[in-house]
Amino acid sequence: MDSDQLPPIPPLIGDIGGALSPPDDGVPPRETLLNQDLETLRGFVAILVIITMIIATAAVTITIRNWLQGEIIEGASVELTARAHQYKVLVEFDMSRGFTGDGVVVCIVDSGIDLGHPDLDHLSLRGWQDFINNRTEPYDDHGHGTAMAGLLVADGGLHGLSKGVGLLVAKALSKDGSGSDQGVANAIEWCVSEGAEVISLSLGGAPGFIPSQFQGDGAAAASREAITQGVYVIAAAGNDGQSSDDDDVDSPCSEEDVICVGGVNEHGDPWVGSSKGRNNGRVWLPLLPRSDPDKKPELVAPAELVPVLIKGGGWGYADGTSAATVYVTGAISILLEGRPDLQRNGSAGGQQGIEKVKDWLQETVQPMDGQDGHDEKYGYGLLKVGVLLDRAGAASQAATS
């Protein structure tokens, strides 16, 4: 007999050597009960397998949702540029002290970049990697990546938030806006290997409530590893804050030291689509409670009708926490220019430096009127770049040059 096989269960024998008969009260024999239990167990296992397959299928796909609004504009109109300025003032990029992110390397993981756009034709990428089609020249067959890159580094009809950064672009999302968890993980790892100080993840991941044993954990694990090396990872909270809310922010935004960004409109009020954080934990589909300054999202930034570049040479508006993420990416970039010691190889850098900056974010954002502590949608408050630079002790660009 094979040592891995158990012998067959022997028949149950009564005191007189014969097989047991049902007792007088009509209770079925143990063989029958055992068979019924096994059938019930098989059914339960089958249901669990189906649920796990459904969850896993949802978890391993990263998608871009609900981002482009309205018609493509053939020029950066007065209305568009005025709105862009309004948002910069709202979060105090007009108080950036001349910092442009010079000397800071940022990596955008998205659908690519259209360097033929007139607002990007000045740009020379520091690095490019295509994890979808393995093409050697930069391109964007979706458009989302071009919109996000333009928010950061455009120089033309629109002006980027930190257009002095060295830009790496990793294409991990396909022409339909989807990508795999492992593909995004590979992109994050490439960003780190290419010297990124900041990684910007303007993408919606698997719902944050899915426990790690049921989901592709690649992007989350890669984000954690990047942070241990002193790289700032900034990610979108997600766009399911209305009827389809899944009760937590997206992954990898849900990771402890990832800076998770929700959204607001032009008045600084919460954007309706911004995902909420589940910060008190739960037992079923286990989630540990989060504590300050790591409750999700940490902060909010512009997310409604944000002026963006459109691939092919146009301009337009976008909704979503994707855009909000880039505002915070820009803020961290200019902070690191003003405080180079907080960069990944700086004397105050590393994971401890990231945690210090997260403390400063909590202290310097602007809460809503009447807000007490963390809000599940508004985070600790609205990004305020000038106050953040003050708290960090970042001198003006002229003083550091």
C-alpha cells in the first residue's frame, strides 16, 4: 500500500460481531451521516473555490476608470488655463518658492507618454520601459499616461506642477487601460532600479478589501520594497466613492507607508467619486485597524474637471483621483528639491525620512470646516504646498542654488 494512502474505513461492528443496525429511534447509521457530511463539505468547498476565483480575477487586473470628461479641445483655452491656475492656487503651488523638482527623479507608471504633444516636445525622458508590448520608443495608445505626465511636466499651453524633474516612464497599462498586478509590480521594481526618488501610481487597483491571500500581491509587495529603499510611493485612492463603493481605498494605496490621495473639486469640497478608507478594521475579510499618520487616504488634491493634455495634441479635462495623485507627486518632488537630505540616498532619507514627511503632511494639510481628526474620504485634509515647505524648513530655490 502507498504510504500516502490511508486504509479504508472498516465497517462498524456491534458487540456481537455484526454490523450495527439503526437504533429504535430511527437515527441513520454513522456511515449515512458521514456521507451526508462529506457532501455538505464538498458543496461548501466548491462555493469557496468559486468565490476565490471571482475575487482573484478581479484582483489581478488593474484598470483606469472614469477619467476623461467632455470634448477634446484643440487649444489650451482661456477657460482651461484659468482652471489650471485656480487649482494651483487652491493647493498652493503658487507658493512653491521657485522649486520645480530639479534634481529629483520621478517615475510614472501608467499607459505611456505621447512625446509628440506640443506641451511635451521639449521633454527628454530619463528612461522608458514598455511592459506591455516591449517597444523601445515611447508611445501612449490609451492617453491616460500622457494626461498624467502633462500635469507634472507640461510646458506650453499648460504648465506642469514640477516640470524640472527627471522623468522615467513605465508603460504597464494597455490600450484599453488595463494591466496585470504583476506587470505593475515589475514596473515599480524597474523604477527603483533606475534611480527613482518618487513613484507616481495614478491607477485604480484591486479593491482594497480583498485580503492578501486572495489577491495578486505583486504591486503591493513591490511598493513596500520600494519604500524600504527610501522611494516615495504615491497612489490614487480610487474612484468608487459612490454607489459602487467597495468600502476601502484601492491597492497598493492601502499599504501603510504609501501616500494615498483622494480628491476634491475646485472649491476644495470632497469629489463625489473619491474612494473612502476603511480605517477601523474588520474581522470578516480581515483588515487591521490603521493609526495616524497612516489612515487612508492621507490627503486630498484636485480631482474634478482637471485640465490635462490629450494624446495626439489636444487638451481637455479629467476626473479622478489619478489627477489628485500627480498634484501630490509634484508637491513631494519640490519638497525633495528643497530638502535633498530627504531623498533616498540623503542623510535624512530612507523609510524613516518617508515616515517623517507623512507626519508633516498630516500636520500641514487643511481639514474641512468642522473636521475633527481623520475623515474617511477627505483624509487629514487638503494639500497645502506652501505650508508643507514651511514645515520642512525648505528654503527658496534661490537660497539653495
